[in-house]
Amino acid sequence: MRVHHRTDRVAGRPGPAEAVLAAAAGGWLLVGAWPELGAWTLLPLALVVAGLLGRRLVPAAAALAVLLAHLGVLLLGLPNESAAVLPAVVVAVYSVGRFASRATGWAAVAAFAGVGWAFDGWSVATLVFGLVLMGLCWGFGRLVCRRASAATEAEAAEALVRRLDPEAVAAQVVEQERARVRTDAVDVVRAAVADMTATADAAAPTLDPAG
């Protein structure tokens, strides 16, 4: 089944879910990074909030904003093992799986895992852990997307059935049945005529006085 990633995307402004996620992830970042970075925390904070507010409308751009925030706090001196940006990263990667294409998801998983890998001395263990964690977040988003698409298709099919006029459907069925009966009757008459003709032809020699 082909998944349509944009069928349930809401046009316009972000919804309550986006506001809650942006506030929660932004607050977590502020608490975790402020002691180390001070006022510099406001820069990645703005990226995180803007990105998560747009996660449903523009998931790829939202993931890029969170990626830049992650890269920014590391460049500003926050230790790689800090979890200050982790909630925002998890939500961004999940949102790419939920609302964006497969290729965008793979790119996001590789990018976020690659940033952690680069700032941890190119450790293979860090790379594997990052790929697994980001892959799980993205995969969960894909799963939710598939289920949402299936539910949408089921609702559309149900609505189509409800729009059908039962009387019109019944009349169509009756007309089809009448046409079938007429066809069968014509076939029966044609077969009977053919049989009678064949019988007459066969009996003709015995009835011929000259025979």
C-alpha cells in the first residue's frame, strides 16, 4: 500500500500539539543548556521552537532547524552527552517519519546520527547507537503514518457507501436481473428454434413422397 504522507497535513497555523511539544522541548533545552551556555541558549532555543511548531506543515524544514540547533549547542560548548536537545531531536525525527517522504527520513536519521558521531571522536559505537535510536524514532513515525492513511481510506470508503442511494442501487440490480432474464429467454427460444429446424431437416427425407 502506498502511503500518502500529506493527506492529513493541516493547512494554516500549528495546532495545540505542536505548541505543547515546542514548549516542552524548548523548556527542556533551556533548563539543560542555560547553565553551560547562558544567553547563547536563546539561539538554539529559537530554532527548536520554530522547528517543532512547523513539524506538521514543513517536516523537512523543521528537522533541519532542530539539526542546526543540535549542531549549534555542540559548537557553543555543550557536551555531546548532554540530553538538552534530545527531546527536540526525537520529535523532529518522528515527525519526518510521520509527515515526510522515506528519502527525507533516511537523510534525517543519517544527519542526526552523524552529528553525534562527529562530536564524539568518530566513535563507531556512538554512530551505531545514534542510527538505531534515530531509526526507531523515524520507524515509529512511519508506522503511525501508515495506520493513519489506512484509517483515512476506510473512512472515505464508508462515506462513499453512505452516499449511495439504496433505492437507486436496488433499481439497478433489478434492471440487471431483468436484462439477464431477457437474454436467457432469447437464448432458450433461439435454441428451441434451432432444435426444431434440425429435427425438420432430419425428418424431411422420410416425408418426401419421391424418396
